[in-house]
Amino acid sequence: MSGRVVVITGASAGIGRAMARRFAAHGDDVALVARGEAGLDAAAEEARALGVRALVVPTDVADFAAVQRAADEVEDQLGPIDVWVNDAFSSVFAPFWEIDPDEYRRATDVTYLGFVWGTRVALDHMMPRDRGTIVEVGSALAHRGIPLQSVYCGAKHAIQGFVESLRTELMHEGSGVQLAIVHMPGLNTPQFSWVLSRLPRHPRPVAPVYQPEIAADAVLYASLHPERRQYWVGASTVGTIVGNRLASGLMDRYLARTGFSGQQTPDPTSPDRPANLWEPVDDDHDVGAHGEFDDSAHAHSPQWWLSKHRWSAAGIGAGVALVGAMGLVRGQR
């Protein structure tokens, strides 16, 4: 299934940047959508070096008309869109009462409505053809809110509800358009260096931390296998979602005690810290896919391998059980 036309929002850095490389390595042409032009240009160069076409489309995903124009340009330059991945976001690290209303609205417009607008525009192109796949990049925090991230958690919860509603509508219509959501763990991306923060110390991802290439591989896999309604990536994502279902009150108390310190490094916040809420930080310099936590980030996830190869894993488990049972029978003779 290589040779597809894939639109990736938030493609200039972080997960989106890793996805651009992963889809290009798979042989897909990529349309790269974000605000930061330096990051987009660098991402396009990496994709073209892998032998595919890459189109840079600077766009603010909070602007519906701009997203429409971006999609039209993609279809004009690369051809019909086969896959649309929504990943772009912005946020604010702070207690809720320290976030200004205009900041809250802007972060929600990008992180929630950016997904909604991207999905709507993708459907406008895909539904008449009765084919195509939309992948939403979700989070464990779509199922469990944590302190200091009320904007992000609220938006991701909203995306989860939006996807569930839309999926049933597409099923009702008998549409050939597929919809999947991939829930991510804490990832080593540049966001912790440029998201607006009012924390006294430098923000960090919730441990354990994974490299963005794991997330990129999961999104590629979901685009090829959208029949699964959702994917969970990382043991911490599984633990967070399942734990909240079983003991949400206990998790409230645990997060109230550990959630503030667990999301900050010992280093004080720099007074020169940039913020990408209103303007892109990577407009004149490229920051890449990785953040500053390479030393502590995991490059592999056994949970994701098992999820991706669940039938093989089940077969291996059944084989081991059979061998064990046969050995037990022999031992009883």
C-alpha cells in the first residue's frame, strides 16, 4: 500500500516530523502542514531524500478556510488524498486558574478544532470517492486528565468523543472512509521547550518517556489497519487508561500528590523561554523530532510490539502453553 498521498498536520517537529520520515520510508508521498516553515522545509528535504514527493503547505490548522485551501493544494499538486493524519497541537503548562481565557481558547482552537477542521476537510474530499483513511493522534490523557494540562486533556477528551460520534455516523452511512485513533504515552518531543509555561521549573513529559519514532510507527500501522477502532501505545498508556477505569478516585489522589513534581525537572524555567501558542517557534530554525530527554527516553516499546503483532504473540503463547502441557503429561507417565 505504498505510493499513497498522506497529509500530516503538525509535521514540522515532534511526532509529526517523525511521521513524515516514517511514511516517506514506507514509500508514501507526504504533504506537510504546520506553521513553522524552517521545520517544514527540513522535513520535506528528509522525505525527498527517501525518494518520495513532499509538499510544504504552511497552515494554521485553527483556521478552517486555510485548512480547506491546504487540502485543495495537496490534491492539485500530489493527487487525491489517501490518508489524513491530525497531529498539530498547542497547549499551556499551568494550573487552570493561571491561564488567560484567550490563551485557553487559542490552545483549544488548535488542539481540538484543528483536528475537527482537518477531519471535516478530509471527509469533503474522501466521501465522494468513498475511500480514504483518517488517523487522529490521541493520548492516554484523552481518558485520564492530569494536573497542569487542563487545556490539553480537555481537548484530547473532546477528540475522543468526537471520533466516537463520527465513527458511528460513517458506519450508518455505510461509508468506505476509515477512522482510527492512536493514543500516545509521554514522548520526547520539542514541545516541552516551547509550549507556553507558567511553571516554576522546566516542564518534562510524564515518565516513562518514549521516542517519537515509536509513535510514528504506530500511526503508520493504524493507517494501514484502520479496522481497529483505537490503538494504545506504550505500557504507561495501557496502565493509565485501565487504571483510571478501575480506580479513578485513587488516581485522583495519586496525581494530586505526584503530578506537579512529576512534570517538572529540577531546573528553573528560563526567563527567555519561547512559546509557540501564537507564533511558530520553528519558523527560522529547525528543531527536529526529538526533545531534550534522549538520555531517558525508550527507543522501543514491548507493549507496542505485542499490540502490533498480537496474532503472532497469541500464537507463540499458545505454542508455549501446548509445549508446557505436553511436558506435564509426559512427566505424569
